[in-house]
Amino acid sequence: MNDSAKNETTLGFVTLLLGITTAAVIHWLILALRIPVLDSFPDWKYKLQPIPVFHAWIALAFVAFGAAILVSFIKLDYRIKIVALILLGTALQFSFAYSKGKGLDGIRDRMVTLGHGEFANAAAEQTDTLSALRDYETLAKKKLYGHIPSKPPGTLLFYMLTERVSHALWHGSTPAERGDDLRTFASLTWPFISYLVLIPLFYLARELTGNTETAVLACLTYIAIPSVTLITLHTDQVIYPFLTVLPLLLAVYAIRRKNFWLAVLCGIATYMTVYFSFGLAVVAFLFPLPLFFKPGDIPPRPFIPALKWIGGFAAGWLLADRLAAIILNYDIFLRYRLAIEHHANWKAWENTLGTVLRFGLTNIAEFSAWIGLPVALLSFVCVGVAIDQFINRKPGTISLYTAILTGIFIFLLVFGRTKGETARLWLFLVPFLCVSAANFIQTRGWSARSKTVFFVMVLFLEFGTTYFTLHYQDFS
């Protein structure tokens, strides 16, 4: 590399680092000084509300975070690293929750005071899991359960399964006691479950980037995201990310290994994902990506493996659908129509350009603030890099990945019918952004030391955003 190229690379490094640092610090000041910049957005949900924190727990979170960074960069088997990140992420989540000075209620209250607590109530009232699933439409029609009509049965199923385990442990006799046991058990176990997504995320990132180190860093980035740490005890954070990463991983394996049965499994997994939430179906836009991994390696007739994969996927989907219809009395089309109608009436959504533009800005701002501006800005930079590569006719796997991911965000902005709450509702997309951020840093023309410095700075800026968000805004 000549001196001119080195200077240009150095300038790009410094400019980008200063840019994300400045953005993060400005965000912190807005929160700490209670400047109502974000609160002024239309339907901004998470208002400024200073919350006292016990800094001993923040210090413990800092230690866990530092340990996660250390584990990720030292020489260890990648499987040990992933297990360590799952455990340290759990410790991080508990530490921030306990810093509120409420003990376990720092997490538990999410299922008591927030809207999704109705799933816990409904789960505790059902004495027969199968009957509840088979008669889900009757349950959905009850006015008491405002959130339940907007979902397919999978979300309630997860609550019911959690309740069955807690009941086996503590034997609550009344629905109220069973509900309390469910909330306590979920508070103890769901934080750990929420990080199991790191397992498929690692393998997906490794397949997409071809680099084990980048895959580990994508997982490390995920545990640093503020929304992942703070939006606790919601299925959006606990299982939805896992349910979106897994089908894409299976799609990648099926296509790259030309395995029909993996395609069938992908179809089943995708149906299961949509059984939990219809919104998660957008991950299917990424399924064709593996066909274009290495353009030079595509066979002369690429439509043949594509048709083979589509056939396997369709077989898996139809098999899952028929089993759901026979065993669970589930009509996916009826449930989708009723859920959409309920959501539109509930949110008073108007399908106009003005509505899309008005709330689109809120949705972007909220999602960006809650994933942390450093990662949000890196995501925008990745879009710029992808555009440049397409213009120069040199798109790679990640360029295509970024293009499809950008399309998904645009689709959600236009057709998602969402007025805020994207910090929670779009959390299932966060793992994919972590892959982009980690790959971007790893593929820069910087020295190994510069990459490490940049990455660690991004992580600590994300940690700072988590602290300031908890202290001055929080999720409620």
C-alpha cells in the first residue's frame, strides 16, 4: 500500500471513529440532560424518565462485558467462546436489571405491569395446553386479551410451556399463584434463553463471511446491543431472534450442501417461526441469498438447485401446515386475516403516504437509538458500501445480504403498520445487523490493531448507550 492509500485509509478510520463517537455522546447528552428531542417524535413511546441505579451492579455489568470482550479476542475454541458469551450476556442482562434496586423484580415487572403480562395471565388460566391451542380463536375474541388477537398461537404456547415447567416446580393451586410462579420462573430462565440465538447466529455469520473470527465478533456485538439487554421478558427479545436466524441458517445449509431434507427442515422451521409471529415471515426474503454466494461458482443451470430447494421447502411447509391443521385445528389464513384486522383497528392505522412518512421517521429513530447509534451508523455505512459495489459491478455475498436486509426495512416501514415500538417489534432483525457491523470492520483495509481498537470502541459506546438509556429512559 502506497503512502497516499495509507493516508486515505487512516483518514477514513479516524473520520468514522469520530463520527460514531460524536453521535453516541450526543445521544447520551440528550438523555442525561433530559432534552426532549426524541420525545417530540410522533407517537414516541419511551419517554424520558430518570431512574435511580445502583452503580455496584453497573460495575458488575462492566466486568461481565469486559470479560466477554477478552474471551472473544483471546485464542480459544470457538465453541467455548460462544458458551462464554451466552453466560456473560446473561450476567450482563441480570446486572442491569438488578441495578434498579428491585432485585428480581427489575426483570419480573416486565410481565406484571406491561401489556404482554396478559399472556402470562392467559397461560396460567389454561389447564389444557392442547385444548387452548385448538380453541385459540375463542380465546382471542375475549376483550380481556388485547394482545392475544394480534398474534398466532405460538407466543401463548411459549408462555404456557413456561408455566407448565414452573407449575411442576412450585405447584401453585390458583391461576393467580400459577401466574406468579410463571413470572418468577421466566425471570430466572428467559434471560439465558434470549442468548441461545448466538448459536445459530455464529454459524450463519461464518457461512456468510467465511470467517470464524468475524462470526464470534458478530455474537459479541449482539450482547452489546442496548435493546437486547434492556427489553427483557418479551418474546420479541427472548425467542423471536432465534426463530428468524434458524430458518435462514437452514436455508444456507440446504442450498450450499444441495440437501433436499435440509430444505424440508427449513420449510418446517419457517412455518414454526410464523406460528409464533406473522411479522417474522420477512426473513424469507433472505432465503435466495445462498444461491449467489460466489457468482463464479454458480453452476451453469442454477435454477436446478433452486427448484430442488423450493420443492423441499414447500414440502416442509405443507407438512407442517397439515399437521397444525389436524392436531391443533389451526387455520393460518383465518388467523392472519383476523390478526391484521385487529392490529389495524387497535393502532388506528390509515394506509396513506402521510401516515407512512409520519411514523416512518419515528420508527427509524427509535430503532436506531435502541440498537445504539454506533451500530446504527455502521449499518447505514454498510448500505453505502453495498451501493458502491453494485455501481462498480463488484457485489459480493455481503453486498447482496445488505441489499436484501435494506429491502426488508423498507418493506416494514411501508407495510408494517407500526406506530413506534420498533425497538421491541424489530428486535428480531438485530442479529442480522450485527453480522453486517462485524463484517464491515473486519474487511476494512486497516491494520489488525486498528480493527481491534475500532471494534472495542464501538462495543464500549454501545455499553454506554445501554447505561444512559436505562438510567434516563428505560423500557416501559
